[in-house]
Amino acid sequence: MRVISGLLFILLATQFLLAHSIKIMWDPSSSDDLLGYRVYWGNRHSIYTNSVNVGDVTQYTLDLKQGEYFIAVTAIDYWGNESRYSREARVHVGEFTSSSNSIQVDKLYPNPFNSKLFIDMSNPKKQHVNISIYNSLGQFVKTIRDESLKKGYHYFSWDGTNQQNRTVADGTYFCRFTTQNRTITIPVFLTR
């Protein structure tokens, strides 16, 4: 079976995350010997405590309790060989709650990174948020987001390019989150 590294994984969660059903969809494998897919999920990054064989379909609905989940998909061939995991998706199920009145950076991963840095944050209220990247000299590199964000969880990424979409050099960079009343700066390490 050909390794399915390009399995595109898309998580479709409605804005009404009060519902506990999460529908996931992915692009089909081009393998001739595809038997079906297996969906994995758990409460920790890359640690899946549950799985289900879903057959030869490219969508599935999970019924989940309130909480945070990490979800991935694999393809299985007729001989039982299983592909690598798809890119992991992270979802929060249930109502958004925050004990803070300011933004929180939930996770920057992987760190160090070599191709893409994933940025997970929570916003306790609708407000303007600027997320920008700076180099080790304090020079501006790229704006990730500069807009009003609604209350809730938000997910972004940085692909290691500057504002002109040119690849930047390996090194230490700083991801800066700025609102009207708070600034958070976190170092990230790019190694290709």
C-alpha cells in the first residue's frame, strides 16, 4: 500500500459547538488497494485513546462529551497495513468558558518546528487581536492576524515565511499576541 502522507484532514465543526456531534471529512486516498479508514481521537496531542473503523467513506460523525479532543485519520489496505496519521485536528466541544478577561495562548506546536507552526489561542470576548512574528533583532517579519476576533477558540499557523511570502532563515523568532490591554510574546524556533 502506498503511504498516504497527503491525506487532507478537514474538521467541520459548526460555530454552535454546543452540539456534541462533530462531523469530520477528508480527501479520499488514491490507493488501488484501499479497504477503508480508521478515525482516532483522544484528549491529548498525539495520544489517541479511541478509534473506530469507518469503512470506505470520507466522512464520519463523532458524538463526543464536552471537552478538548485531538482527531486524526488513517487509511487501511486489504492486507491490514495502515498509513501514517493525517494531520491532527484539535476541537473543543461544549460551551466556551474562560476564567480570564484577556487572551490566552493555549499552545504553539511543534516548537521547534521545521515547516509549519500551529497557533492555538482562546479569546474571552470579541476584541481586536494582532498576532505577528518578529526576528531575534526585534524586526517585524509577518502578520498572522490583525482583526477583530469573536469570543472562543481560534487556530492559526505560520509557515516560516515573511510578509512577502519568502522563506525566512532558521533561528529564533517571537510570536507576539497584542490586544488593547495585553501583550504576550513567546519564542519559537525554526529549524529546517
